[in-house]
Amino acid sequence: MDLLNAITILLVIFIGQSHGASVYPKGVQFDYSLNNVVVINDLNAGDHNSSVEVRAGLRLTTIWESGQKKLLEFVLLSPNVHGQDKHFSLSPSSEDRFLVEFDKNEANIYLQETDTISMKNLKKGIASIFQFFPGNTQESDVCGECSVAYEEISDRKFVKRKIKCTVDDQDVYKRREEPLGIIMPNARNTEYHFDTTGSIEKIENVEFFRISLAGNTEIGATVDSRISLTLTSQKDAKDHVKESYEDVLKEFKDYKKFPSLFLEKEDLLSEEKSENLIQLVKKLKKRLANERIGTEFLSHATVQLVQEARKASSEDLIKLLNSKISKDIKGQILDILGASQTVEAYNAVKKSVDFKNIEEFPLVERYLQSLAVGSQPKVDVIKDLLEVLKADKAENPKLTETLIQTISSMTYNYISLNQENSNHEIQKVVQEFYTTKIEKTTSSPRKLMFLRGLTNLKSKNTISLLINFVLYEKKTLAVTAMKALVSMPREYFAMDHVKTFEDIYHQKLRKFDSSLRTMSIEILLDPLFYRTSGKDLILSLKSMGPTDEVKQFLLQRVKMDSEKDEEFKSFTTKVFNEDPKLNNYHNLGTKGLSTALSRKFLTYPSFNSTLISVQEIDKGILKRGIVDMTLESKHNRFSYFTIGLYADGLSSFVGGSNSEEDDEPKEEEPAATAGMELLVQGNYLRPLVFFNGQGELMGHVWSGTASQLTPAYQSTTLLHDHREVIWLQNGLPVTINVMGAMSINLNGQVSLSIWYKNANSRVLQEIGLAVTGKVSIDTEWAQLANEFTMQQQPTLDLVSDIDFSGDPLICMQLSQPDSLVKLTHTKTENIEGLKRKYKHEKKMKYKIPGYTHVLNRKNNEICNQIHSSKEN
């Protein structure tokens, strides 16, 4: 029997037209025993788990039918929860009736008004098991809108498989970045067994979910639900049959009709009363102290407090901000309120912190930066901040730029989360305001601020404007515009844009600054473009001179990307092998100092994280350096923190030959500048300027500024932010909550000796990571949960030694000390009627050995040269 014939017969049987038989012929009573076991466990299926078992009898009788329309009376007999040798009843009566109406592909249910929500959901779940329409590919039932497939197993057995079930639930939120989400492979199968008369003698439903973090697939939980319905007897029940549809409804007149089998949420009375926000802050105050910044303790406390802050009113938040308990930890409280992303928190901050008071600016910036990287931006907050920016008189340029970056970040994040809204009016408004300011502002610093704002806005409609700045404006504006282009999603670029980036690298239009050329490389080597642009890029290496840092940068990028991508490696290998003049040591040997490398930063049992370091060297000194930390899943990567260093105009100060005078545009030596650009979760923050001009530089030299470790950035932001509800076939909701935070304490140290002509710098980054997750089932009669927590405190230490007694030499050492990964799994079970509470906690610690990252051979040689000269 082929599948089409089997489905046809099953459909005919169901509607009662096959040989006068029916799955449930009118006037026949079928009695089933029902058993449902639900188990929540950790991914390793440990000995201890949380489970609940429901048993009942089920009586089913078709009491009226006409064509494809049928009314089935269900009676739930003595439903009870079992546990070892105990049980308790779920229903006040031994017989609990409800009515189900099947009409073609639709189902309605009639339930008693007195039923609790948990009981209503259980009955809807039972009814939906009997909802099968062979031949359908889409069905709606208690699990939501599902794609379905029916498969014949034998002449008397078929299986219904459900995938991609979606529920319209407003209380669901997810990060758009896949590595910060969850992975949930699952199976939802129901087997139907028929006896020789065509009646269903057994139904077996199995649902299994493996829920894990995308960034670490070994952390999470499983949910396993199994329903078994076994026919125990059948007998004549013609006295139950009704003459008309109206007669049936008259008998069930006191019942409420639900037009679908969709389930209802409930506010659980059994839920423990949570502490209010102020009480929780008092309890966690030691973990919120300033010295805890950059630690796992602060990250874990932040996760706990954000959940409570989202429930708080503006009045309660104002009390918190103005209370004595917040005085010494106000920065951390503002991080938490920014991460909460609520309008109530925004209103409370505006009333408690003076945006115009320059003394309170560090607190204002702390809140705005946390708001900028949040995962649930509110359009009303964006609109209000835009009004604040429009009224800004530029009395505090730092506030102006922070507002610009915050608004653009929130706008892009909002658009990314609401892609179904094709209008995106808020993006148009923000973009128009920024571009108007850029075009009409004569002040270069102010123009630069709004141009930087386009970096976070990532609007496809600004590409032409930015390219014009790259091609025709002065270096500072051109480089800023190019950074905005690099930040764009690559799919925004058309082939004419790609052609422009090729012209910039190959300098076909004019001589371009080396940073513009190296950033063009980053775009052209993208997987979308390297097959059309990559060959000419690689062939340009044949003309590489002994100190051509741009082409050295290209070579390093090609090597780095080849290590990560097999397809790219195959492509580049073919290009090299086709040209003997290219594929030789003269072209491929390390010549300059520019580097691009990728190294593992974190791995199991922590997250899968990579460290990417890109250093563009010019005339022997760092011109543009990036250290990027990414979190990776199977198919995607997400940048969670990036340190960017830049410098210019220092060649006259440290000496060195103009090694690229043939390649660089003929501009006069720019003013001495240096600074740091930070990206948190892909969002640019206000840049930190170390000095601007040789006068400021010499002032720092003589005063010894930052000769000790000095904080450059301190903040705690949310990483994971996921809430989702899955409805099981039995009507039970599985709630998945995952929240993670990252606390960063970034410190810098610089010493410079004009007498000995050397300099030393150190960037110390302390990172506190904490992720908590909870997979739970909550009903009025049972609460099951599996909770997990992962904490780690990795540190990254970058030390640079520079010798400019002759041609400048730079040695970089990148290391990370030992760290500890702490995992905690907690399983809880609370079955109300059995008065049984159970809790099992398992803690594990893993020591991660520290190591020094190997950069490249050239760097090693320079380090040996510098350090050996010191010893001598």
C-alpha cells in the first residue's frame, strides 16, 4: 500500500464512509487508559531529574455527526497525579465532561466555566491528540501553528510528525544575534494504531526537546513528554446520541465555547513571592561594589537585578536611584536600568540624573551606553532622546556625541528586531536629521560626530553619501566614513560599490591613505565578494616592496581567513598555484610588521570564543590596531567587545623613514593624535582621545599621565536575553529563560622615555561572564525546573614595547592568565498535592590554563632583539 492510498483510506475512515465503519462510529463508547509522564533533565541525563506523572481514564463517544462535522463527548475519569505510592486528584468529581467539535480541518471545544486554566489546557491537549487530518501540511492545535506530515508505517499504523510550531505570544523575546540564542532540535511524533475494525486501539505521543546555548551546546536541559492512550473497552451507547446539533448544544448550554484549541496562560499562585528591587539590591550590594567591576560576581548580580528592574515602576526606580544604598554603586545601578530597556526605567533616570550637569555626565554616559547595546529598544525612548539631541546646545561635546551614538545604535537594533515593519519611520527620521547636520554643519568636529553616528545607524541609504566622503573629503572625514562602510551588513553593497572599493585599494582614482586601503581589503575579502575581487587583490602581492605594509596586511588577512574557511583556502591556493611569479618566498615571506591573526580565546567548558587581532603598521609604528573578541556558534559569529587603537602624526616624534612615500597621498604631516575606539556588541561608543596635537602629547610625557594602570572603560551589559514558551501536546507550557551579562574593566598604562628613546604600554582587560538559564514547567499542581549557571572571569593582557632609538621597533605580547569556569546545575520538583519538594544541585569547576598567544615570527624576532638589548 503506497502512502497516498494509506492517507486516503485513513481520511475516509475518519469521516465515517469506509465500509460503513468509522474511527469513532456514532453511538459507540470507547474507554481508554491515559498516562502522561514529563521529565526535565540536564543534557547529560543525570540520575536525578524532575518529573511528574498524570493518570486518568478517558471515555469518548460520538454523539452527533453530519457529513464531516462531528461532536464528540469526552469524559475525563478520575484524573490524578502519581508519585511513588501516592496520588492526588486533579478534579473535584470522578467524571469530568467536555465537548469537542470537529468540522473539516477545524476544532472547537466546550469547557466548564469553573475549570481552572491548568485543567482547561489539559483537556484541550487531550482533545488535540484526536485531531488528525491526513493529507494536511499545516494544522493548528495546542502546540500552535505547525507544519505536519503523515507517514504510513503499516496497514494499521501511521505517524503524524509536527515541526516548526509557532505561537503568537507577545511575551517572547530573542536576541537577533544567533550565537546569543538557543538551539532546540526537537521531535514531536504521534503514532496511531488501529484494530481490525478500524477503531484506534492505541495512541502514543512522544515529544523531546534538547535545549542548549548556541555558544555552548553542552549547557542546557532536555524536556521529554510521553503520552499513552490504550483502548480498554468499547460498548454500545446509542442512548447518548442526539438528534440534532442544537440538542447537543442545549445539553452543554452551561459550557463555554473556545473557538480553537489554543492554550491559555495563567498567573501561578504557587510562584514564590519575589523580593522587591530595593531589597534585592541590598542583598547583592557587595557584589555591586566598584571593585567587583570586571568580575563574574557583578555579572551574575546584574542578571538577577535586570529581571526585577523590568517589573518595577518608575516610582520604585526613582526611590532606588535616590536612596542611600545606591550612592556608592550608582554606575552599576544605571547599567542595570539601561539593560532593562523599559520606558519606566528611562523616565526614572531622566528625573533622577541631570543630563545637563557636567559633573553628572559620567553617570549619564554610563546609562546611555548601556541603553545603546540593549536587546529590547523602545521606539518611544528613541524619539525622546532625539528630541533631547535636537535641543542640545553642544555645551558638553561628550554628551552630544554619546547621544548621537546611542540614538543610532538603538534605531538599528530596533529595526533589526522589527523587520516585518517595512516602513521603519524612525530610521528615516534619524537618518534625515543626521545627514542634514552633516551637510549643513561647517564645524569639522561636529560634522565628524554625526558622521560617526552613521556607523551605528547602518542605513543602506547612506552608502552613497559615505562613499563620496571617502573619495573626496580630507583624511579624517574619509577614514571615519570608511569605518561606517565597513560596519555595514555586506549584503547592502551592490557591485558598483564593490568596484569603488577595488579602485580604492588599487589606487586607480588617486593615491589613498593606507587605512582606507586596508579597510577596503576587509570588505573585498568578504565571502560575498572574494570570488570576484579576490584574485586581483592577491595578484597585487607580486609588486609588494620590502616595507609595503598595506600589502603585508593583505597577505596576513588572506592567511588568517584561509585558516577559518576551507572554501576561501581552496580559492586562494588555486590563485597562488596558477602564477609561479607570485607563489614564491620573495612575495609570500613576512616583510612588514602589519599583522592579522585569529586565536582561540575561550573554549569548552566555557563559550566558543575567538580573539582576532589586526594591526596596521605605518613607518614602524602602530597606525590602526584592533583586538576583537567574538562569540561563535556553528554557523555565525558575534563580536561582543572590540578595542580599537589609532595613532597618526607620530613619525617626526619617534623618527623612522618614510617607507611608503610612493604609496601615501602627498599630504602634510598631520597633527599628532592617538586614541581608543571601543565597540560593545557591535556598537561604537564615544571614542577616547589620548591626545590631540604635539603640545598635549608632550604634556602627557612630562606629567607621566597613565604611568599606572588607569581605567579606560568600566561597564556591565547584557549578552543573552531570551524568553520563549513551548506548548506541549498535554497542554503544559515549557518556559525557557536565558540571561547572560558581561562586566568589563579595561585599564591602560603608558610610559615613555625621551632619554632612552623607548616606550611601554599595557592594556589589561578583565572580563566577568555569567549566564543563567531556566527550563521550567509550571501548572497549578506541579512545578518542574532545571536551572543552570555558568561563570568565568578571563583576563587578557596586551603588552607593547617600542624602541625608537633607530628605525622604530615594536614588540607585542598577548597573554591570558589561568581562569576558572564554574558550572552549576539545579533540578527542582514541587508537586503540590503530594506535598513533595525536591531539589538537587551539582557544582563543577574547571581550571583553564593560561598561555601566551603566538603572534608571528617577525614579532618574535623583534621581541628577542628588544629584550636582549635591555639585558645587555
